[in-house]
Amino acid sequence: MTLALSGQRVIITGAGQGLGAAIARVFARHGADLVLMDVDTAGMAAVNDAIGGIALCLTVDLADAKATEAAIAAIPGPVDTLIHNAAILRPEPLEAVSFETFTATMNVGIQAAFQLSQAVWSGMKSKGGGALIFVSSQSGIKGFVDETAYCAAKHALEGFSKCLAMEGEAHGIVSCTITPGRAMHTPMSERNYPPELKAEWIEPERLAPAFVHIATTRDATFSGQRLNAWELSQDQGTDT
């Protein structure tokens, strides 16, 4: 079964730039009812202008639990798909990582994932299903030098998604993590990628079909899995 995105309420975090912005543009073309979240008001406004001003834009620092609660309270009704894309990556050796940086990275990565998932859960159950899509990376399964906070957050997200997949099975709720699968051109990668990756990066719009496919099929075989956005998008073609 393939569901129409038209009228589906979709939350996208980190929607002010990069992959989140690309996903928002594609979902808008499919008629989704978008709720965008980002700490970057101007970036998010630019994305919303580009899609015709149709989205509800919520400026929120997802590292702040109270601010996240306030943003959640502003969402008008049940949610069909949650795409948690927001993240903080500040490469630093362990000795240089401040407590504030570590906690902010963890809070955006996993605390906000918990708050948002819990907030949309009952609505998804009442509607007979939904999709929880958590953007992960190689840092969710491997360690990297100077990424203690980021790797910890992504590892936590992987385990969190697996648990939700088990709880959601009886209610038609699909929960999965998804990695880009290719180096992609975003403001974060501009800051952190070495030259060899910058030479082969792709634009994030080319990964968006994967997110559309998950949201419209809610394929139970995806639940609890770690998906590759590039491979899944290639399977779906590039018509977004």
C-alpha cells in the first residue's frame, strides 16, 4: 500500500539548511502539511518562502527541553511522519570538549528524539500507524577521532529507534534510522569534510526519495533497520 503525502502532517527538524531543507522542499511538492523546526529562523524562513509559505515554522533550540516542549505544544494535531534530522557536530579532542557542547550535542541528538517521538506516539497509534525516521551516520556504529559527543548521540539514536520499532509493531508505527550513504553537500560537510570527500559529494535532494518512500509505504520490513538513503533513493529513481 502506498499512502498519499497530500494532507499528511510531517515534522522535519533541522529544516533550515542542508538535508532537512532538501527533504522539506520535496515533501512540499508532494503536498505534505509541513511542520519545520530549526534554531535558525532566517534559514527556515528562506526554505518556507521557497515552498510557497505553506509550512508551520517553529524556531526552537532542541537542546533545550523546555523550548522543545513549547514547540511541541504548537503542533496542531496528530503527526503522520517525524523526520529527526537535527544534529550538532563540533569535532574536538576529548580534552577540549566542554560540558556544554557535550550536553547540547546529546540533547539535540537523543533528548529531542525522545521528546518528539513520545509527543507524536499516541496520535500515530490512534491513526493506525506512522513513520519515525531518525537521520544517523557512520558515527552511529563506529567511533571517530574528535567525535566523542556526536558518536555518543548517534549510537544512542540507533538503539532508541530499535526499541520504538518493537513497541510500534502492533500499532503500524515504523521506526528506522537512515544514513546518507554518500557524502553530501551541506553547511555541516563544508565545515568538516576533507578535500577528498568534497570532491565527490552530492546535493541532498538526491537522497530525498528515500524519505518519501518510507513515509508513503511505511514498509514494516524497514522498521528497526538502518537504511541507506542513497541506495533506497536509487531504487526509487530520482523523480522527486
